[in-house]
Amino acid sequence: MFGYFRFLLAAFVMLSHINVTVQSFYLGVAAVVSFYMLAGYVVCHLLLNVFESGKSLLARFYVERALRIFPLYLFVMLLTVVFICVTGYGRPRFEFFNTLRNILIVPLNYSMFIDNSVLTAPENRLVPPAWSLGAELQAYILLPFIIMFKPVKIIAAAVSLVVFTVACAGAIDPDTYGYRLVPGIIFIFILGACVSKNTKNPDKADWFDRHFPSICYTIILFLLITLGIMGRLLVPYIRETMLGILIGLPVISFIAKSNLKLPFNNFLADMSFGLFLSHFLAVWAIDYWKLIDRNGNEALYVFLVFGIAVLISLAGVLAVETKIKKYRFGFSGKKA
């Protein structure tokens, strides 16, 4: 069932990036927050239930995560490069360091500290949503140590929650520190890990795992109400990030507990990543070839962006993901 949820979240991200909102609410922001929690859930599940313990556990885990992210990402990035070079869209002028940032992904998470003038052109932001993958990759590096060592887990969660709260209160930039950078969001990944432990490995769940989600939920709910009374919820992404936690956490917990088996679940999970990565390429293609005038054809425009992105995603799944997948869990030491 997580595959259906992931696909829906990816569609929400796409809608936000083409400026489709619900009462000025950006669904994509809340969706990214849920993706953070799902990433924490998956990491905990892999470490406790999929990968056999041993001296090379971390190495095998990191290789598996790299194979999950990079092949399909590089496939979409290469398609984008071909499109830009062939069409000249955005007047391409590739620069070495900008290209390297795109390949490594993680530096994209720090674009706010780089001269934005070099990041606005399509050739410098080949896969614009990838900044959140940069945050996820950093979380993948940190989470095994956070999950395995209780003191680290408690300190990381507490510090991160404080940074997030301070950002939402406006003392520091809420977009940067309450939505994008690891110090303010790692607690969201930890929430997902807690859900995984509580549902899949309750015998290994400690006091923190059992109670942090409810404590965090209460704090975020109180913060949302307080900021709403103070009229501060119009600050970009504050309400979306908080509601992403308040809605995403119970939904993920419900799905984890349900064990509901639905057809095409794994297929949609694979397709969701491609949809997340490729929708900007779809938008640029529609813009370049002027396939449709959005004015007066909003629904058709949305459908066309979605359709092209799905086709790109399907190509990526068939050409890349199905071939890589059999190698990914070969590092686990047992069948997933």
C-alpha cells in the first residue's frame, strides 16, 4: 500500500511545481515531509529486517541506497541534458561545478548558500526537485548511527525538533531550517524510524521509539495552533511542513499496521520516484514545443504534464529500475 501512497505524494509534488494549490496550500511541501518520514521508515526496516548483521552491514546498506537513488536519477538527468542540448532550451551554458553539483546531488541541498543566479537556468538545475534527495542522502548516512545508538538518537531528535520549532517561530529562516536542511528536519526521519520499529519490531522498540511520535505530534499541533492564533501561518511553508507531519505520521502508521496487499503496489512505488524526478522535464518540453496554452486549459495542461512525466517514469523503470533492482538486495545477505 505504500506504493500507492508514494505515487500520490509524487503527484502532489508535481502539482505544487506547476502552481496548483488548494486554498493556497502547497500539497507538495507536505508530501516532501511525508517522503522524509518514509525514508526513515525504510532505513529502519532495512537495517532491522532486510540486511543481515555483520561487519560490512553499513557498506552494504549504503550501496543499496545509492543504487536506489542514483541510477534512475542519472537516467532522468541524462534525458534532460539531451533535451537541453538538442533544443537549446534555456540557452544552455554548462559550467563544471554546477554540473558536478547535479551529479553529486547533496550540494543541491545547499543551493541557498550558493549564488542563485547560477542555479536558475535549466542546465544548472537539471532535476530541480533533487534538492530534497540531497537531504535524504545525508539522512541515509546519519540514520544508521542514530538508530543504533540510543543517546545519539535522543540528542539528534531533540536538537532537530528545537531547530524546527525556532525556525517555525521565525527566529531563523523557516524555509531553510524548517524544511530543507538536515539540522531542522532529521527528527522527521527519526519519526519514520520510530513507526517502523513500533510496527515491525516492537520487541526492539525502546521508550523513546514508543513515545517520541506522540510527544512530537503534541508539540507540533500546539505550535500550529499557537502560530495560527498569532497569524504567522502565512510565512512560506510553515503550515505545510507542520501539517505534513500531523497528517503524514498517522497515515504512515496506519499503512504500516494494515499490512494490506494491493496489486501493482511495487510497480507504483517504482513509478513514483520517476514521476517525482521527471515532471520538470515534462513541463519544459510542453513549454518548448508549445503543446498547449495553459490559459483556459488548466485541467488539460495538468493532465499532459502528468502523462508525459508518467511515460518518462515508465521508460526509466523498464530501462533502469528493473535491471538495477535485482542487484540492490543482493547486498542484503538474504531475500528482502
